[in-house]
Amino acid sequence: MKYSDVSAKSAEQLQAQLIELRKEQMNLRFAKSAGQMEKPTRWREVRKAIARVHTAIKAATGKKEA
């Protein structure tokens, strides 16, 4: 997932995608603790995708963190 793909979405779509990514992250966490993780690199991809969505949400709403 590239930032250009994420930035083209509306705020509602970004919130929905963030929820999906958080659920996937939780499932990966459970799989990792159970020793059944098939793709360990997916953990990193999901974490970075969550960061991209957060960045796009902040850019869309115009908020800045101190």
C-alpha cells in the first residue's frame, strides 16, 4: 500500500481501513504468540500501513501534533 493510494481516500474510508488494519494486527499478534505465523514480514507491512493511514487522516483533518 502506497501513500498515494491512501491519500486519495476520504476520511470515512480511512477510518474503516484503520479498523481493518488494527483487526489484522491483532490477529497477527495472536498467530505470533501461538507460533502459527505464516508470513512474519506481514507484521511489518501492517504496522507501516497503519502509520500511513494515520498520516493521511491527520493531513485530511489538518491537525498537527506537537
